[in-house]
Amino acid sequence: MYSDESSSDELEAIRTERLDIDLKMARMHAEADAWHAVRDRGYCNHGSAVGYRNPPVYEVQRLLKPGQLICTAGCSTIFHDDEDWYAQLDNPMANPVPLPAHTPTPARK
């Protein structure tokens, strides 16, 4: 604590920091709930992908051409480039891709 501060200034700063963290956590939980809702509805959220590589590290990379990516989150969609993957990652319901053999995840508490 500095000489020109009072304990109430310090407490206010602590409360403000806690509120900021609580708001960030609430936003993160809301984003996670939206993320899980896509999969719970039976659609891929394209949460992971691998790109073209020569020689391939993964068997699925043999399907790709330079610049392309393939979804490894369950649907095997091939994306034209990083920008295409990021666009569908940001909004998977803009062009929904059903997951094969979908089994809904249990409700979270």
C-alpha cells in the first residue's frame, strides 16, 4: 500500500478485480455452453484440424492438397485453407456438418 492510499482504496481495487474475473469467467462459461450445444445437437464444431504435410504424419493428410486442412473433431470435412477453417470454427452452424453416429453428451451440472 502506498502512503497516499487508504485501505478502502485497496479493498475497492480488489473487489473490482474480482468482479472483472467473475465477468470473464461468465463469458467463458457461456462460450463453452454454446460450443457443447453444437455437439449435443449432433453437429461438428470443427474444434481441431490438421493441414497438408509432405510427407504426411497422419493418414488423413494423404487426402489433402497444399493449403488444405481436414477436421479431426469427428466429421473429416476438408477446408480450402486456414481462413475457411477459422470461419467454420467461429460459426459451425452457418454450414452445419452432422457428426457420424452421434450420441448426445450427458447434461452438465
